[in-house]
Amino acid sequence: MRFPSLGLLLLLLAAALPATALAGRLCLLPVGDGAPGAADLGDAWRIVRKIDSFHGRPRPIMQGGNRRGVWTIDENRRLVPYGGPYPTFGLAARYLHDPATDRLVGIDRTGLYVAPAADGRFQPLATPPGFRFYDIALARGQVYVGVADAGVHRLAGPTLVPAFPPAVWTVREVEGMPGLLATAADGLILHVGEGAVQTPLYTLAKTTGDYLLTADLLPGNRLLLRSQKETVAIDLDWADGTPRPRAVHRLERRQTNRAAADLVSKALGLYLTLSDAEPGRLLRLGAAGLETVASLPLRPHPFTDLPALGLVLVNAGHVSDRIGNGGLYAYDGDRLVPIPDSGADAIGTWTWIRPAETIGKILIYSERGLFELGPDLRIRPLPPPEGFPAGEAIRDIAEMPASRRVAVITAGGLYTIDAEGRAETVAGGRDHEFPHLPSPAYLQGRQELLIVAGDRLLLLADEALSGPCPPP
């Protein structure tokens, strides 16, 4: 495989940009009552520990940190109690948007909640006594809910309807694969076709506590299953329309939810992973199983998938300990090519790579500033606006899709960049210090960015979308 031409890369990047025109001036607005109090120990990051922003809903929902409770930001940009039920209990709290009804559906361990499109407020649905919920999924346009000891149910209006035998624990839709994929309590993976016909595909290893994490269909009708304890590739035969296993490749056993040292690449249509036995050995899934691509001092989380460029970026670490920044490589499925001037001396030791589709750029930020990886696979610095020290450490970046800008948060300020790489100051952007965590949250319904500064909660707003900014 060859790298795409420069002209093709530019076309791909241009196609990724939204069609909306560049919006107006941005300004930082304080959230009313968003300054930390005694309960927050004087730190704004302690106000909230989790921020949820939902499709089309103007109000974010935030679970309190030290102050506890559930909070939101009202139409007057004030921090106020949410004032209603919300699924928060335990690790099982999960949410999804049902596009067929435009409602939000959420579960926690003890309840099932629905927020209709009209007001966006979650309300509990009546369910049989003793129902305990552990899973929720959208598959083939239907909302499925997993109920402990009662199997998978389908949400029909306000009612739960049994959809599978109690032995079925979860169902999932696999992109490119007809029907559904179901997991049974004993680890059996089933394909569910028309008329609810169930065809066994594979049984997970009999390991206590194992469960299916992800399922992906690779080119050639190869189904990749990743559980908590193992990774398996199944070559399927679809000759009669019903998928049946033709060959099974049991790959190196790994805890993929903990190590995260693997990737199903959309750019290349293949599976990449690191060897468990030799963490610096880069492997790809080939026709007969795992094949070695190269041996490098790879970092624990080495992959960045770049579909717009048709390649995967691979991060190397220092030879001695495989941490820090030992340079970047571009992998196109055939060749692993080093990217010039991508090591610690050039762009910093602690680097993060962020594809920013909003402005059509591949951004890299570190303790030494902000950089762009161009279509020619060259790295160049993106200077900050006047008034910001060159090379100031970058804390985080966040996209603002409706404004076609990216907010850049430094150790002592905030500015924005656009698709041309132009940096612009924001009124009040040097008036606050910003901690490393938590990351900014883009509020889809408001088209504003919620930022936690050291001294208060802030909203980065676009006057073309949110109304005029206050005078400087």
C-alpha cells in the first residue's frame, strides 16, 4: 500500500470540515454561582466529578464532587440543582439517545429512566419489583435493556417487553453485519438472524468474570471479538446468508479493557496490537493470525487512527523505559515510516495527539506548546497569539464544532485556533489558571464549551450562536 498523494490528502481533510460558515467572536462567561465554596475546599474542579451533555438538550447534567448531588446550568447560565430523578446509582449508570423517538434513555442499578424530547427531564419508568439493570444498547433501531436474572428486554414505548430467553445477557449491532450479536450467560456468542434464528459462533473461555467488550467486522467477513480475557478472530462463511464459523484464530490472551494496547483501525481495515510476551513488538492480524510488523520501544498506548490520512500513527517511547516521547511513526499497512522531528527534543517529552475534524487538522500538544502534523507528514509549530509566551505548556484542547474552532488551554490562559491555524485571543483568557483535570465539555444543546478553571466554572460562548458578548 502506498501513502496517499498530497493532493488527495488535502481533499480528504477539506471534506472532513463542516459546511457551516465560520462563526463570530468568542468570549468567556462566568457561570453564576459557579465559584467554589467551603464544601468544595476552594477548588472549582471539586464542584463536579462528571459532566453529561446530551443530544439537543441545552442543559448539561453534572454530578457533584465534594458538594454531592446533581446539578445543571440553567438558561441564565447559573449553576442550580437539577431538581429531579437522574440515573446515577453505581457503575451501571449509562445513557443513550434513541433517534427514532428523540428521547434519552438511561439506567442505573435500580431504575430505568426516560427523558422525552419535549422537556429533556428524566423520569423513572414503572418496572416490575426487583428488576436490576446492568446493560443498555441501541441495535437495529431498537432499545434493548439487560435485566439481571430476567434476560434482555426491548423498550416499546413506556413498556419493557421480553425479547430473548433469560440466558441471553446482552445484544449488540455490529457495523456491516446483518442481524444481531448476542452473548449468553455461559459465554456463548450467538448470531441472531431473521425470525430470531440463533446460530452459535463461539464460546468464551470458561474464566470467571469474563464478558464480551467489543465486536468488530473486519474486511473478508472476519469477526473480531475482544473480551476481558481473550481476543479471537473468526472467519465467517456467509454463503447461504447465515454467518457460520469457518476458521477461528485465538490470539494472545490479554485484558484489553485494562491494557488498551490494541486498535481496530478504520484507516487500514485491520487489527493492530502489542505482544503480551514482548510489549515492544508490534503485531497485525494477517490471513493466518498475528504477524510481526516491527519491534520498537513502543509506549503502552501507542496507536492513533487517522482515517482521513489512511494511516495509523504509532508512538515510540524512550528505549530505556518505553515512556515519554521517542518519536512518531506512520504505518500504512505495509510500511512503518519515521516522522521527522517528532521526538522529545523537537516537540516535547509528554505529547498527546488529537485529530481535530472541526478544523481539519491533526494536532499535537505537549509541555512545549502546540503543533500540527500536516498532510505531508511534517510537524510544524502553531504559535500562540500575541500576549501568550511561546512554548507555554498546553493543558488540553477542545473542539467547538458549530464555531469551527479549537479552544487551546494552557497553564495560564486560553485562546482559540481556526482551520487556517490562526490563533486568536479570547477576552478574559488570561484571567484564570487552569488545572489539568477535568477536561472541557462541549455542550451540544448550547453550542458552548464548559471549562473548569481554578477559581470558577466558565462557558466559552460564540456570540453568533449565543448572543452578543459583553463589552471588553
